[in-house]
Amino acid sequence: MNWLNIITYCGTFVFAVTGALKARTHKMDVFGAAVLAFSTAYGGGTIRDMLLGIKPVNWMNDYIALGLVISALLITFLLKTNIAKFNRTIFITDAIGLGMFTIAGIKISLNAGIGDVYSVIMGVITATFGGLVTDILCNNIPDLLKNNEFYATACFIGGLIFILLLKLGLNPDICIFCCISLIVGLRILSKLNRIHLPRFK
């Protein structure tokens, strides 16, 4: 198992937890929680693979990923805490998942022969579109479209830095760590300090 597999599986588990926690905040049953866990964990990667023409899509026949999603669902189902803690936990797990899936999407796209900039875009899609689908299913305004914090922007900046560091010849493991840390840091700081892009008026 290589670093790409490890990052992808960690991101899958973290995003599955995020989806299941969102289901708890909406007081869904186990089936609803499973739908949100799967859509959050698999949505972005599925859209990326369809755009890249990768067949079958990444999660088909991957029983490790399936086991991770089911495990995340069970752990979240058994977890007992209040809604406020759920919201904080969702935010942290989502930020970590963003970093991991951005890297995974970029690496998979580069391996498929996609150029640097479009690989970064594929990384952003991988990281954010699963949450987009989940928020739509929950009838929420997607985090991707909110104007009071960095979301996709954090992924894009981190992805560009990752490509730049690779071009400079840094160790790929260091590049991965820096990119994930930067995305998580930007996501948290933007939330705490209400940093956002310029708005249309």
C-alpha cells in the first residue's frame, strides 16, 4: 500500500464520519446516515473519475473503502454527545478530509496524464463535491457556495503550493504534509476570522 492509498483511505473514513455526523444533526435514521456517509466519502472522487474517464470509478470493488465507510457509520451511530460538539467535530473532520482528498485528487489526475493546473482543479472537485452533494441532500446551503469562509479556495491554494513544491524538487512526502497542513489551517483560520473572497455587490 502506497502513500496515495493511505491518504485516500484516511480521507474516505474522515469524510464518511462527516456525512454520518450531518445525518445525526438532522436526526436521520441509519439508512439516511448511510446515504450521507457514502455520498460525502465517494461523491467527489466519483465525479472526478467520470470527468477523467477512469473506469471503473475509484470505489468499485474496493472493499477496504467500503469497510471504512461502514466502520465510520457504526462509530458515529454509537457515539453519544451533544449537537454543539457534533458541529465542531463535523468542521474539524471536514477540514482534514479536504486536505487529504485534495492531495489524492491531484495525484490521481497527474498519474492520468492531466496537466498541473487542471490536476489542481480535479483535486478541488475531489475534496468538495462530495460535501456539495451531501449538503444538497440535507437541504442546506453547500459550504462550497458560502461566502463567509474559505472552502474550495483553501483546497485550490494548497493544491497550487503542492505543485510548486514538487516542481522545486522537494521530497513528495514533505509536499503532501505541507499541503494538507496548509489547507486545514486556511479552512480553520477563515472560519475563526471570517476571511472570505470579495463579494459581488
